[in-house]
Amino acid sequence: MSPGIRQEWPRAVGALGAGLALGVTAMAGGALLLYMGERFLSSAGFLMAVGLVSVAAGLWVGAPEGPLPGHRRMLGRWMLAVAAVVLASFVATLWLAVPGFQLSPLGPPVAVVFLLAEPLYALGALLAALEARRRGWADFPRTSYNPVRRRGLGVALPALVGSAGGVLVTAHWLIPVLPPGPVLLGTALLLALVGTVEMTVADGKEERMGELVVVVSGVGGRGQVGYAVAEAFRERGARLVVTGRRPEVEERARELGDDVVAVVADLTEPSEAEKVMKAVRERWARLDVLVNVAGGLAVTKSVADTEPEEWRGELESNLSTAVLLTRAALPLLRAARGAVVNFASPAGERAAAGLGAYSAAKAGVIALTRALAQEEEENGVRVNAVAPGFVDTEENLSWLEGSASAQQPTIVRREEVVGAVLFLAGQQGSGVNGEVLRVLGRRVG
């Protein structure tokens, strides 16, 4: 079984169940309405047209470009489909149990609506929503979604197979033995069960980012932010390339587990950035997320006391690394319609005394983020930045313990920074582009 099919089986099962319900409902409702009717051919043609139009309307509403994007939320879609089939079972029972209902002026129109039109509309919307969720479109407006190109079964094939199976089972086995009401009610129960499986299993797989290929720079010590970011992506199943200047990055990669590639690279050199992307292309031939963590604060001097080499080094480690690695990654990111998350700083928005070089470098990262977001929007690449405050890395905490300052800084936990990165990189942040997300944590002491 291919990885794409393994990742998508919950969606395929959901589509198969929805298609089965569609086939059972169409066959049971149509047979019930036609069984005692006259002018069979014209009635059959009318009912088939009603059914097809209802499915088409559901597909239109549930599609990413449909008029009701909020209704693509999967729980609502499943609940509406189950409710529609349950209602059809009651109408079917009423249709057979109350002869006057069939002969009344409102009886046939009501039966057509609730036995065919409404359930097929709801099931069509459900199938469209399943495909939207599969591609990463769901719950986002048309102007902001960031579709993920996925391989696998998709939704159409299981839905058609399920529909065909539902028609055959209903026509040959269910209708001759059981009344239509219990048949439809059983279908609703089956649909609820399949929906529970799909919502429980498939949503977990989406959150795990199991199909994403991610590059994280600045992965050095285990207590640093770069390692925490890489670890969070790996815990969610992403495939990783981690890079750092020192050979220790190879040991970090082994600690992170399978599907993690380490590249020792000095990202201030264009050729070294290309080396990282070569490793990505050779292993997976795609890239979904780039996280530019490399950098850090190395110079704490006034501008007057900062040597030219120190100024240049601060710019290169914080800004040039992000520029060069992003430029090298853009062809792959465009193909995948991926995302870039840069690491800025509050000092880049409001410079601090004694941090002139660092503030200038991070201001450059912010400018880079906003310019790239505008330039790459048409290519489907989102570019954002996080701007954490004083992060609880081992190095920062050691400095804090030895500091004589009476005022304790606001501490930002690594988990808080990681959460912001995951948001900007994932589907929940697909409507965010060109923004700098400040993560300032909480004051302690």
C-alpha cells in the first residue's frame, strides 16, 4: 500500500460510506415513490433529475468556491447528512402507513423533497467537504486557502464505488425484505458510525502533518529553539531536513528519529544553502515548510563600540542566512504552495540600546518577510515571521542566573514559540501572510 493511500484511508472510508448512503437513499426513495405511481417513465425521469440536481447543489455548496464556506466544517456536514437520512426514514414510514398522505396535494411534493432532494443534497455537500478537507481547503475563504497537493485515492472513486454498491444492495437484497423506513434508518446509523471514524482518525492525521517535508535551520543544542521546532514537527509526523553550522546537528538528527536528514552547512554562503536544498530534492523532491531559525544575539554593544566585523557578522547570521536559504528553497516551495516562517524579534520593530546590530538584522528579517509575502503571493507561498521575546533557552537562562539586574525579564517558553511556528506553517494559519507574530510570554518573579 502506498504512503498516500495509507495517509488518506480515513477520508476514503468516509467517502465510501457517504457514497453507499447516497446509493441506498436514492434507490430506496426512488423505488418507494415509483412503486405505485403511474406513467413510470416520466416519473422516473423526473425523480432522477431531482436527485442529480440535488447532488449537484450539494457539491456546489460544499466546494471551496461555494457560497457557504462555514458549512464545510466536517462535524456540521456529517450531522446534516445523518439528520437528512433519518428524516427520510420517517417520511418513508409515513408514506406507507398513512394512505391519505399519498393522496393529499402536499404528500408527493413533500415526499420528493425529503426522500430524495434533501438527503442527496446533504450527501453531495458532505462529499465536497471531504475533498476540500483532503486538499487543505476547508473552513477558509476562497482568497486565503493554501491547497496541499495530495496523492492517494481521493474522494470521487470511493464515493462512486459506494454509490454503486448501495444501489445494488438496496435493489437486490434490502427492498425485497425490509420496509424502506428501517432501511434508511439503518443507513443513517451506518453513516453516523463512518462519520465518527472519519472525524476521529482523519483529523488526527491532519494535525500530525504526516505528508509535509520541512526544513529547519539553526538546529544545534537540544535546549535551543531550533531543536524544539524540529522536534515538534517530527512528533507530528513531518519529514525533516535539519541544518546547522557544526557537526552536532547530525547527532540531533539521530535523536529526532527516522525521516530526518542532517546537513552541516554555513548558511551565510550561497553554495551551502544550495547544498541543503540538494539534500531535500534527492530525498523527497518536494518542500512544504521552511523555518529560518538560524541566528541569535552575539553582540551587545553600542553602535559606536561595535566593530565593522561584528556588525557584519550579526547581519550575516540573522539576515543573510534567511535570505540565502529562502532563495534556494523557493522553486520547491512554489511547487508545493508552501510556507516560510522566519525568526524576527521585538528588537527588529523597536530597536534597543546596546543591540544596534541585532536590531538592524532583525529589522531586515521583518522587511524580508513582508516583501517576500507580497512577491510570492501569486505563487501560493506564504511568508510570515515570529518575534519571540526572552526565550527560556539554556543559554538565556544561564545568563539570567548570572545577571545582577533587579528586574526580571518576561520569559517566553519554547513551547509557546513552537506553537506560533506550527500555526503559521499549518492549515490553521493558511489565511495569514506577511505578518509578524509577537510571542512575548509572561512575566515571572
